[in-house]
Amino acid sequence: MHRLSPTRLAQQLGDGDVDLAIATPDAGQAHLRTRHLFEESYILIGRPGHPRIAEGATAAGFARLEQVIVSPSGGVFSTPVDVTLEALGHSRVTVASAASFLVVPSIVGSSDLVALVPRRLMRDRLAEVAWIDVPWLPERFQVELIWHERTHGHRGQQWIRDLIHDLVAR
């Protein structure tokens, strides 16, 4: 397992440093092989009893909440959600950036921060957080297996790709 470096993924796959990635594909990496796993959407989470999480049901309310965003490459405080907000005439208050969605529930669980996280990531942990759907954010995104051509015909790689695909399909 390696920490995903989106800006270096194609190089890492080509060099053999990474054999397989599970990620949202980048249009600039069209030369890589992909296999669709699922379509995903976001929910807004906060600590249990968060006094303002319901405000996130509107774009204006969401923009006023202090938030954690996820930036796998580190330090980036803008995501496609910010483009959607800007088109609606809003900008959000981002106070922290995490490298992975996996740490976000712990961050919001001990603060008054909120965060958008993939619904699927939280499906077995919804009782641990306050959460709401975000009806103003229609954005859905694709999650895919990504690999390099050099491993495409490798039988072991084919087996693991099929296994992951079948597990996710359940």
C-alpha cells in the first residue's frame, strides 16, 4: 500500500512503483487502463449533536460552515465542489486539509468542523456521526481501478482486478 500521489500516479504505475490504484480517474491519464467500480456521491458529516450541520442542506448554509477538505496531494484548498459553489455565488470556509477521507471522521468527531465524504465510505459508520444529504450538490463521481498497460495481461493482476471488482459489486 502506498499513499496516492495523483500528480505522479501515471509515472508510479509506469515505473512499477504502484501496480493498481483505486481512484477517480484523471482525464489527463487517458493512456492508463481503467475498470469502473461504482458511482459515488457525497454526504456532509459532523460530530454527533453538531449544532449547525442542517445548514449544509443549502449551498449558502454549507458555505458558512467551517470545513475540512481532502487533498491527497497536500495543501490544496480547492476541489470541484468549490467550482459548483462559485457557480451558485458562494465560497466556503475551509480551515483544514486532510490527506485522506479515512481520517476525516476522527477530525470532525472531535470538533465543530464538517466535511463532505463519500457516502459509501461512511455507510457502516453513520451511527458515529451526524450526517445529512446535500441536495444542492448533484455531483457524482466515478471510482475506478486504474493500472498500466505493462500489467494488463499479467494473470495475477487480472485475478486481483476481478476480485476487487466482484467485492465492490456486492
